[in-house]
Amino acid sequence: MPRLVVRSVAIALAAAAFAGCASESATFTGRPGDQVWTAMVAVAEEPRYSDWRVLENRVVVDDERREIFISRHLRRDLVRPGADEVRQDRNYRFDIVLETSADEEADTPPTITFSTVQPIMPSRLFDEAEQYFAEVAELLGEVKETPAPRPLATEPPRTVRE
């Protein structure tokens, strides 16, 4: 019986780690909030992916609160040499908010917060957010390249090697 309790607690903790709200932010210094907002809406409505197909992209825009809600279904067929083709589907729900200063005289640059409350691997949220920020920057005429993918660890953890 104690084993079952320990296992249940471990599963609950793992689920809680993925279920929390995750977010990424980007600041666009030297740009008026209205310009950033227009680019944000355009990118949300017409996402560009090099390796995924957008099967569904539902976007709700709240101009008054400067919030965008996205529900998106993506698909790709992954082909690797010497392996069978694998179909991958991803469903995402994102909330994107533009934070600006209410005071016109304040020198606070517009900041975009890209978040989700759905269970998602943090690296996937990071990748989606960085792609979104790069597309917004491109529409604003800024050069903001998406970062190179992070390398995967090839060494097993120390405890496994010993």
C-alpha cells in the first residue's frame, strides 16, 4: 500500500509540473504600442511554419484589452533516413497579451507576453513563443532571428553511468 501512495504522489507531482501556467516575454523598444499590436494580430492570424502544416487556426482578438487567444492544430509527417514516416499532431492554446504603459509620457516599451495554461513541455512553449516574436519583429522591420535549437544531451545522467 505505501508503494501505491508513493507512486500516486510522484505522478501527481509530474502532472503538476506540466500543468502550470508557462510564459515567455519579449520587449520591443522604440516601437509604439499600436504598431506592435497590429503586427501581433497579423502574425496570430497568418502563422508561418517551415515544417508544420496549420490545419486549424482559431484566433479571437480583444482590441480593448489587447489580448489574443489562439487555438491551433498543427500536423507534420516526419521522415528520417532509415526510419518509418511518423505523423505528428500538436494542439495548442495560447494567450498573448500586449503590455504597455497607460501613461503616454512613460518610457515603458511595449512587451508581449506569450503564455498557455494547458499542459505543455516548456521547450515547445519556448519554441512557439520565439517563432511568434521573430515573426512580429520581422513585420516591424527588425532583424530578430529565431535561436538555434538547443542540443539534446547525449550523455546519460551521472547516476545512470555509475
